[in-house]
Amino acid sequence: GRRGGPQSVRSWSLAADEALHSGQNRRGGDLYTKAEDHQNAAHAYSEAGLDEEAAEAYLRAKMNREAAEAFLRCGKIERAAELISALGDHYQAGQVLLGLGRDEEALAELQKVSYEQENYLDACDQVGLIFLRKGLLAMAVERYRMALAGRGLTDITRPLYFNLATALERAGKHASALHIYQ
């Protein structure tokens, strides 16, 4: 609930506006928060370089994409990854988690990228590389074959064909690997 009724909310908003005009962004953010104007609070905190406060205010304003970006800026990477995943951007969540070296969680996100999405092949490549790092060669081969089914050699598919050949070679299937390398 609001504290102090509509009159004080209005005066907090006015005080917040004045604080911003005089360059006091943190104070403006605090006053907007008191007035429960979370979107303006977030903008004020952002202007003040207070990314964590901005992220929390964006969350209260139900602006999750902006909150995720602010969490990334202040180094709260896991929090950002959770929000990005919740927004349904599994590819981007996977990128963030890979950057943290969290292969297991990245794998779970990247496997949710659907065939229709533009990042599908890149997600498949990254899934295959995670399997390669873990020594799960049969799973890597399977992932690459699935991704490349019906796709010829292009600039886009070349890295996947190369990684498929690498997986086959490591699995001792030298003839299959050589066929792809050629």
C-alpha cells in the first residue's frame, strides 16, 4: 500500500522531479521509490550509475528485460540469466551461463532453442562443444548430425561440419571423419 495517502505521494513525485532537475539522481530515485513510481525510479538510478538499484526498480515496474540488462551491468550475472530465461530467450541465457563457465545450466538453456529460431545452429554447435568438452562423443555426434540434417556445406554450417568431424575422429571413427574433412 501507499504510505501517507495521495497527497504525500504527489509531493514525493514533485520532490523527485526537483531532485532530478538539480542533478541529484540517487535522491530522485529514492523519492520516486517512495511515490511507488518504479519506472522513473529505475531511470533515475540508471542515470546515477546505480545499476543494482535500477535493476530492482525495473523488476518492481515489471520491466524484466531492462532489469536483466541492469543486472548484467552491475555483475549480477546469474540473476540476469534467470530473468533472460524467464523471458524465453534461451539462447541469450545460454550465452550468459557459458560466459560464467556454467556448462550444465547453459546446456539446459541451449537445448530449449527451437529449430525455427535464427540462433538454432549456433545453439546446436555450442551444445555439441559442451558434449565434446565432457567427453560425451556419441551425444556430440548425434547433436551435430541432427543440426546438419538436410543442410549442405555453407559458411554457416562449416564450423558444425568441422566439429562433427572432430567428434567422429575422437570417437575413433576415422573414415567418417576423413569423409567430412574432405
